Amino acid sequence: MENNFKSGFITIIGRPNVGKSTFLNRVIGQKIAIMSDKPQTTRNKIQGVLTQDDAQYVFIDTPGIHKPKHRLGDFMVKLAENTLNEVDAILFMINAEEGYGKGDQYILDLLQKVKNPVFLIINKIDLIHPDELFPIIELYKDKCDFEEIIPISALQGNNVNHLLDILKKHLPEGPQYYPADQVTDHPERFIMSELIREKVLQLTREEIPHSIAVVIENIEKRDSDAVFIQATIVTERKTQKGILIGKQGSMLKNIGKGARKDIEALLGTKVFLELWVKVQKDWRNKQSQLQEFGFRNDEY
């Protein structure tokens, strides 16, 4: 390792659905944060680690900042806001296609109070005409003292390497916090539950909003070639349970099929996945349930 090795923590903040998780997965090179076209997909701080010969970036993908509607929402927003003073750099990501909104101003007001360098990341530039980019830059550049403004496409990878080069210049000299081959600080059990939840969000569309949680009940390696996983999808209403199971179990089967492929890619081995659905009424407003599902007050 070189003497001038650089390392640092970088938080990604922004309104829901601006592409934070897509960016994190692009940078890391594999899926560690789930993706959905629904807002507020990310619920916890997802930490992704990128190690190069001369630097280590520790990215924190935060839940999108939004107006909370329940205790889970409170948890998500406080989690995002509290990362601002714990990091070496802040990426404020916006959606080029959506433009400025009230949610952005709320975040901008928060950013006025931080001392860390803030970079404006204009994501999804592949969805707009190049002529539309300059007015967006002009609109935002006077709203905050940004270190730099960088347009990217996280989905296609446009300008992402350029962004990494710029970030490296601003990282302090420091140690390598994680082994070079480690890409996240979350245990595999957490990633598995998120991959299952992603398939629920993708397959049920508007029928099942964000009222589900996934609990990995058991992981067992019964032979050298396969891992057996049992998981429960928790929802708030009986009608949602029916939708999740589907006619003759068809929906649950499709959720399991899609999640199993992603979990096999994560583990690098054959996986047998068994899913159940359980109703726990209004769990998002019950502190004991939130703690049971991994949303603990001491994380903020």
C-alpha cells in the first residue's frame, strides 16, 4: 500500500427515487442496495466499499428524505439527516428529469449547516436532452456553495469514473478500513432480506406499497452444494397477504424465483428458498416490531 493512501466516508443524499442505490451498485460493481421505481426503497444506511490501489471509498446510501407518515418514516429520515456530520464528503443527488422541488429545498437548508464539502450530482442525464442540462446547473449553483457540480448517468455509467477521480482528490489520507475484497459492511442475511423485498416491490407494483418487511428465519448449509434459506414476508393486512401469495401461490413463487437468482449470485452457490407470508397489523408504528425487524433507535 502506498504511503499517501486516501480513504473516507461519503454519504449519498437526495429525494426519494433519484437513483442513489443505482449509483452505489454501479460504483461497487455488484448489487448490494435494492432498486425499485417506487420512492423510499432504501430503509437503512447501506454501506458500500470501493477499494482501489491508492484509495478506499466508503459510500453510505441513505433513505430518500421525505415527509414521514409513520414511525418507520421518522426512522428513515433521521437516519439520512444524521449521516451529514459523520462523513468526509456529501453527494447531493438530484434527478435531471424532475428538476427542482420542495424536497430539494428542505435538503439544501440542511446542507447549509454542514461543514463538509458538498457535491451536486445531477443524475439520469441520459433521460434529458443535453441542452436541458445547463439551465439545471444555473438553477442550483446559487442555492448552495457546492464544491463541484457533476452530471452523471448512474444507470449507464456516464461520468461516474470522473466523479470518483474528483472525490479522491478531496479524501483525506487515511487507513484502509476494510479488506480489499469486502464490498459492504452489512451481513449477508441483511442483503438477502433486501433482495427478497426488492422482488416484492417490483412484482406487486402499486398493490403492495412499503408495508412489508422481510425476516430471514433460518440459513442452513445441508450439503456442500446448496444453501437452504427460510424467510418470512411480513405485511400489515390480510388483503395484502392474499396478493403476496397470489392465485394458487403464483405470486409468492415468482417472488421466490427472482430473489433466489440474486441470492445465488450473492453467495456463489445453489440456493433453495422457502417463503412464508405473515400479517402483523400496523407494524410500522410499533417500536417493538421496528426493533425486531432491524430498525433500532440507537442507529440515529
